[in-house]
Amino acid sequence: MIRQRLFRYAVYRNMFLSFVLLTAAMIALVTVVLYMMFSWSTAKEVGKISESMLKQNSAVSSVIRDQVYNVGNLLLSDKEIVNALLDKEADPLKQYGVFGTLNRVQSTYPFIHSIGIYNGSNNTYLNTKGITKEQEDVLLEEINSKNTSYFHLFPRTISTTSANQSEDVLTFVLLPSYYSPLSSKGAIVINMSTDTIQDLIGGYSNEAVDSLYVIDDKGTIITHSDQSRFMEDISKESYVQSILASDTKSGYFTRSIDGRKSLVTYVKSKDMNWTFISVSQYQNLLFNMQALRTSALVLALASFVISMFLSIWLTHHAYNPIRHLLEKMSSIPRLKENRRQINEFMILDTTYAEMTEKMRSMESEASVARAAHVLQLLKGGDETAYRRLAGEGRGPYFLAAVLLLDSQDGSPGGEDEDLQSYSSAAVARAAQQMLEPEGASVATVGDGTVAIILPMKQSRPPLHVLGMLEEIQGEILRTLRVSVTVGIGTAAQTYEELLESFDCAQSCFHQRFFKGKGRLFYGDPLITADAEHSEAQYPDKREKRIIEAIKLQQRDKLEKEIDHWIKEIRDYNYHEVMFFFNQFIGGLYKQLNVHTVKNRDSADLFLDFTRRITRFQTLQETADALKDLALRLCSLSEESGTVRHADVVDFIQIYVRKHYARPDMSLEQVAGEVKLSRSYVGKLFKAHCELSFNDYLNAVRLEKARELLASTEESVQSISEQVGILNTTYFYTLFKKHYQISPAQFRSQHAIETKKAQ
């Protein structure tokens, strides 16, 4: 049976061969992958484990750096320490107090070896371990030569008070003068024992790791599991050069070290210029791979045998539905005795194409005819078209319903025409598919509007039809993210009543203005008859309060008053509400003197609002736009005043010239100082100074930088940082743009001019 089908039926043969080839490909792929995995898995896993271990170790650098900063901040917040850094007299009494403070701080941080304070003004040095200034001369000379940043690190060996003892330490030097007005020769020296650091990272080591150590960006060992290698320069080692030259933050590779193949793993610290390295001999990582490879091959062969039987079973059961379908669609059963080969694909494709073409032609003609019929009825048709509709015998009642696409982006005026056209077509198709079995006729009658004529046996719409309309709303909202409002007219038995039903359905959208989008509204007066209202009264008192709040810049009160005004008019009908809005806008326009030439910006706001008011789809959208208009009027009124303007600008200019060196100087910060909004301060400053705040700040900084370039020999980078611009490249660009020459060229020209003047 299976052999006969393989030779005769093309689909059966193709399915079987596909399963077999797929199985063979999968088995081959699995075999190769397993082979490669078994060959490399051990080394890779160890590499990943080592890398993960080192990433945990690298957190030690962040902890150490943070702790050093914490100690420095703690010392700089102490008045005695600050006085000691500023002291020019070398008062012994003050030094005694400082010594006690340093000891207290050191006792709080047990990992600290010692703390020292250096005052370059009086050339004194205090240390909790009794280390003298003479012993630290080399360090102090390096401190004076590297006054370019706040934080410095010096790995070194120091001698304690006992001449026969020395310790390996990492010395962290903080220069307070970099961020404060303290003496430029003052420094805080924090010594940390390398044993402490090795204890922190040594807890992550394991038996597979032969050595674990840390180097700086120059290849010098900062700490090592072998203490004798402290400060050893290994930068010439090939694996160290590869690590330092790599752009990746972590990784592992194999390399021959001392004649032995080793696995090298590294992680670069993100906070300091440290690199954590572990080295393990490769021969200790690999295990018995031959047994694993044999097991993989045996498993692959067994899987292939099982998959062959599974392919036969899948082919047999997957082909049965196709065989039954062919028996119904073609004459294959009559050809059982015929031994020729049969192509089921060709038979199915030909038969399906013929059936699809016939159905598509019938559906297209029916849909076009129904849509044309609806348009003829609702857009200037005659009673003849209605009688033809009634003659179909689905009546005797007819109901008109309208589906209206709500604004997709929530803004008045609708959205893109192509998108709206696509959405309207999608709504029409959904309505056709769901309601045509009920005898309904569907057509697009306008932009974003779809009309439905539904025949009914009773004067009330069936509940399941209402459920279908709600289902259409949900489907469009899920697929297109567009809400649809549905209006349902009244039952009709004549052509005139049908037109009235259509008008009634469209009038339902006025209810959307008050109750929101994406809902279903009835136009039946027996269901939704509006309550009788007394004569509409315009809330003029509330209008006066709103105008007063605008004039007095009372924004909180303004929004509350507008909410109350909306609440008082929301019980009227749509046309009365729109009349009130226009009356309110006219009152604002008159009372705020917007018609004068000086208030042209305010007049533009009113003009824009009146253009958009008829496009708002809900009362809430209209109320939000009205609040926005009122708040903008407040802002324009505030900007037009002259109170405090000159004083505010003067204060900002003085503040900038005093604090120009702060890197975080910004318009937001200055606005906070004068208790005004950022946008208002920016406009006010530009109006008075005829340049923006950022341009003024840059001008002040460049003026100060120019003075420093002319009077000092400091580097351009240092001067850039002193005037508050930390990015030297950006400082170079600003300087050249402002003075048409680079900082170096300016300094050279100034030196030449100075020599000529002498």
C-alpha cells in the first residue's frame, strides 16, 4: 500500500520525501552541533564562569572608588579638616584636633590603612600612622605635578614608623581644590592595603584558576594572588597587550603563557582603569571527550531510525484529508486501475481556482449592487427603489443605521485622507460580512461614514443585531485602533420614513458630543427623548470670573471656573451648547482687548480656536481646547507685562558672571532661582539682551577663558574645565566660532603682541 502510493501519487511521495529529508537534515545538524558542543563546551563553560566571576570581582573597583569618595566627602564636610587645609599658620592645636578627627574616620572604615592631610600652603603633612612628610616627599611631588583632576591613584610600598617594616598599599589622592575654593596645593591621602583588596576578590577564586590579579591601563599589577608580584610591569606580555588593545569590556581566549596553553579571562572595570584577569591552564579544563562523542553518535543513529518510522506514520495520516478531498472534487476513484502517476496539486489548484473565481464574481456583483442600491435610496433616490427593496419580502419594517469613524489620533479635524478611506472600507467590509446574512445592505455614504439599511419583522431592532453592531465596534477598535460610533434610526414602513430614519440616525452623533466616542446611540424618540428644558440661559457670571482669572494670572482658579462653566451648559442640546461657546469666545475677545494691534498673538489664538471649534467631536475635547486657549492667554498677558523684567534680567546676568564655572549651569537652574518658568525666562532674557541665555552664558565663559589664556600657561583642557565646559572639543569649537581663531592661535598672537609692546 505504502509502496504503491509512493510511486503513483506525487503529493504523497513529496510529503514522505520531505519528512525524510527534514529528518535527515535535523539529525545531521544535531550530530554536528553535539560534536562541536562536546568538543568546546567545557572550555567555553569555564570561560563564561570565569568571566562571570570576574564581573563580580569588577564590582570591587566600584565599591572601593565609592568608599574613597565617601571618606573624602566625610572629611571635607568636617570644619576642622577644611580649616587644616586652609591654615597658613600650622597651628599645633588645630593639627591635634585634625589628627583626632582622622583617627575617628579611620576607625569607622577598617579597610583603610591610614589617612593623611597635606597642606601645601604651610608645607605640613599629618598621617594617622605617623608617616612623616619627608617619607612622603616623592608622593607629594607627584601630587603637585598632577593637579588636573579630583581623583588619583598611586600603587606603592610605604614604610611605617618602624624602619624595618613596609607594606604594599594603593594610595588614593583627592584634590579638593578641583571642585572647591580650597588651596590648590592641598590634598587628602587615603592608603588602602593590597591585602584588603585581595581578600575582596580572592573569595571568588576556585581550584580551576591558577592566578587572579588586577592591572592598570599601563600593564602594572595592582594586586595579585602572589604578593611578590605587586607593581610588576607585565605590559610586554602578548596576552596583556591583547587585553589592553581590545575594545570589549570582557572576554576570554586561549594563549600560550610560559610554554603552557592557558585560558585567559578578563573584565575591564567601568569605574576605574583596572582590568581583572584570571589565568587557568587549559589542560585542567578538558575532560574525557571520546565517551561523550560516542554517546552522541549512538543517540543520533537511534533518533534517525525512530524518525524514519515517524515519517511514514505522519505521511500516511497527513495525506488522508487530501485523498478524501480529491475523491469529492475529481474522478480519481474511477482511475484506480490506471497505473499512471497523478499530480494532486494540479488537480486541487485547478478546481479551487475555478470555484474561487465564480464565488468572487458573484460576491463582487452582489456587493456592488447592494451598495449602489443603498446610495440610490439615501442620496436622492425615489420610491421605486424603495418598492424594489420592499419587494424582496424581508420587511415589512426597515431600519437605517450609520457607523461613524471617530478621530483616530484624538485631534480635531480628523486624520489623513488615505487612512480614513482605508478605515471606512474596513468598517464597510466588516459590516457586510456580519450583517448581510440578516439581509442588510451596506454602503459608504461619506468620509468616514457607513450607512446600513436593515429589514426587520418587527418595529424594534433584534437584540442579536445590536450585538453584531457592538461586535463590529470592538473588531475595528482591536484591529485598526479606531473607535466607531453607531447611530440607530427609527423603524420605517415607507420611503419617506426611511429617509427620516436615516436623518435620525445621523442626528444621534450629537449625543456623542456629550457622552463620548465609540458608543451606540438610539434615535428612537420613545427611547431617548430629551427632557424638556427651560429657556436656555447663558452663564454670564461664570464668564466674568473666567475673564478676571485670566487678567489676574490665576491659573488654578481659571481651570476650575471653566469646569464649572462647562457643567452649567452641558444639559442643553448640541446647538445651544455650540452657540454658548461662540458667545463665550466673543466675550473673551472683547473683554481682553484682543482686537487691538498690540495683541496680535492673542488674536491669532482666537482665530485658530474658532476655525477648529466645529471639528471637536466631544464636549471634553472642546473643554480641553478652551482651557488651553485660556492658559495661553494667561501666558501672553504675563509676557506683555513689564513688572520685574529689568530686575530679573539683571539678577540673571550677575548670577551667570558669578557662577559661570559650574558645569551644570542651565536655563532651568536660573529659572528656579527667580521662581519663573523656563520658557518665560528664556523669552524674557532674549527680549532684553537680544541673545539667548545659552549664547550669553557661552560669551561669559569664553571671555573668562580668553583672560586665562592670556594670563596663564595652563592647558586648554584645564582652562575649559575652569570656565565650566568639560568637553574640550566643544570648548574649542565655541572659541573658534566666537573669535575666529583657535585657543592656541589666540595665545600665540597674544604672546607676540605682548613682546612687541615691551
